[in-house]
Amino acid sequence: MDFAFTPEQRALKDSARSLAEERIAPIAAQADESGRVHTGLMEILAESRLLRYTVPEGYGGYGIRVINLCIIREELARVSAQADTNFIMQGLGSFPITLGGSHEQKAFYLPPIARGESIAAFALTEPHAGSDVLSMTTDAAPDGDEWALNGRKKFISQAGDADTYTVFAKTDPGQGSRSLSAFIVEQGTPGFDDSQRLELMAPHAIGEPVFDNCRIPQGNLIGERGQGLRLALGTLDTFRTTVAAAAVGMGQAAYESALDFARNRTMFGQQLSNFQATQFKLADMAVSLDAARLLAYRAAWLKDSGQEIVIKEASFAKLFATEAAARIVNEAVQIHGGAGLQKGSRVERLYREVRALTIYEGTSEIQRQTIARQLLS
């Protein structure tokens, strides 16, 4: 297995890092404390053409390669959690259309998403249905040339600001894996209310969309009736590895902050970095980062190489990287001492932001369960 970046991938990494440091970093603190999609960030991402990596060729994009998504997420998350979220949600929110949509649906919805003119959202989770997808209660019933959609979603990133939602609902209860279907719902559709927002410990554009006899055209069904679970799992299986890359970016930021602080903080007549306890923390951070990065890019490389089943490797990456990042951020706060608790400091913000990564797109417990099933099958 050759994990070396190609010249094109190295160039992408360099350009993404330059963009993040030069244009995003100056507004990162403000943007990351906003509970709305930050228009300034979206404009920067659109102008840079990075959003085009979330859409396939032929529909305004550069083609979707997981390793490119990982490269971009690592560099964006190192500087700004919201920039990372804004970027990847364009892919996550539109991928069901990419995966199962008709040519007409792709041609209409994907180019504006690639240009950043349309904001995408992925509406799967419900108040009582997270990892247990089949327990969702949102339903859709055919009625002439339309579908009548009823129910409630929760923890939907970019809700309230998104233009295009891919929504999952039960169309055939009792049919097991074929009980769900996926639909495209546009903001402003009668019966669709996406105004209810949620407040999280780290501000995030997230909400609780409600469907009350929401009427959508038959043509907004993605793929065939009963394919919703396949589209949902296909999307999550593709993007799960990129969560690991975002975790690496956050962990890298925390490690760099801790290293800089330890070198410049004087205690008992010497640098904090001279103490063995500090050195051990920094060593553990560096090893964990390297291991997490290798797991993430191995899973991405396997997926892009055409491997049909990389579920285990993606779960390895997501589990290890997100938990490692949480440990690294925690130790970075410890190295900073009281300064790490100060509201607005980089490590304080990271401490709040990193927590979500072990939960969304499959909790650590679900990843362990998935890994165990793969080992025992």
C-alpha cells in the first residue's frame, strides 16, 4: 500500500492550508461561535473552488475522492470547525443525489451546490432515531402526483440555512431494509418548517426541521422507492473516514498550541517543556496524531482504490482518530493550565468542538460494534 500523496494531492494540501491560514483564520473565532452558516466562510470556500470536490464530474464538480475530502477537512478543521462543517455538508447533504439520483436531479441540484450558491443538508436523524435508523417515524405517503411528508428530524447540520435537503422517511413500514425512501425537499416548500434551531455546547448551525403534510412532487423521490436505507448507509460509509481527518486537524491544532505554550511558558525558573511530565504528554500527542492520520488515509486510499468493503477500516479510523483527538485536546488544555480554561482561547474552543466527533455519523460505541461484527463474520 502506497500512502504517498500524488503531486496533485500535495498541491491540494498546500493550497488548502494556505487558504485556511490566510483567509479563514482571521475570521475563525467569530465564525466558530456563530450558530448560523457563516456567509463569509461560504464565500471563501466557493471562491476557492474547494466545494467542487464534493460533487462529481459532469455536474460542476471535480469528482469525489475520499482522500481529497480528507486532505481538505484536515486543513480546514485545523483552523475552523465551521469551515470544515460548511465544506463537508455540501458533500454529505448532496451525496444521496449523487449516489441514486436521476440525471435530471443531478443536473438541477448539484451544480449550484458545487458553486456554493445552494447550501445542502442531510436529514436522517430524529429525536428518537439516531444510530437505529429503521426506528424513524417520519413517513411519506403517495398522493396522486405528490408525496405527503410528515414527521420531525433533529440534529440536522445547516438546518435553517440550507436550500436543499435530502430527507429520509418511511414509505413501506414493516419492509425491513426496504422500508425507507429518500426525497429532495427545498427550503420554502409549504408544510416544511426549518426555523427551529438548537443550541449546542459549541455553537453550530443545527436545527430540528418539521414536516406537516409537506407536499413534494413525485419527481423528488431519489432513486426508487425503498432504496432509502441503501442511500443513507452508502453516504455514511463514504464520508465516515473524513470525520477521522477532521479529528486529526483538530488534534493537530491542539498539539501545536500545546507545543508552543510549553516552549514559551516559564515555571520554577525553566521552560514548561523541560519537565518530563510535559514531554511525555507531547510525545503521546505526536504518536496518536501520526497513528490517526495513517488510519484515516489508509481507509481513504482503500475506498478510492475501488475496494467494495472498507467498513472495518473506516470504523478503525473514525473510532481511533476521534477519541485520540479528544485526548489530545484534553491534554493541551492541561498543559495550558488556567490559560486553557479562558473563554475564547484556541484550546478552550477546541475542547468544546471536538466532543461532537465521537458522536455524530456513528458513535464510538457503534464503531466498536461494527468492527466486532466484521471481525466475527
